[in-house]
Amino acid sequence: MQVVWSAQQLTHHGTRFVRSGRIVPSPETPERAIFIRDAVVRRGHGLIEPRDLGLAPILAVHDAHFVSFLKAAHADWTA
């Protein structure tokens, strides 16, 4: 199995996370990403870099209104 991995994942260190409608500390840390990456490599899976395929594959499986919502969700939430 090929696993999509980017070093950019190491820059994501969220402070808050919404779980069951409540804001809680985020579980996402660079250390967690490294742990997961190393675990899949140890199990023999290959890593590949992500590539931008545009919106077509996303819209093939998700409703356009949902995609629009996600594009604006963070800005709307922080406003």
C-alpha cells in the first residue's frame, strides 16, 4: 500500500479541536505524525508525495455545497 506523506504535515500543530460539539485540546502534533509515518514504514508500506489534482476528484465524491462550506468554514468560525 502506498501512503501519501508530506513533510508539511510536521508544521501542523493544532491547539484546539472540536469533538462531539466541544472544543478540546488538539491531538494533532508533529510527534504524532512522525509516529504514524514511522509505523507505516516499519510495516513495509511505501511513502509517496502528494500532488495537486485539482477539485475534480474531490467533486466526484463530495457535494459541491459541502466543498464550498469547507472552503469557508475556518474563516467563518474564527470570525
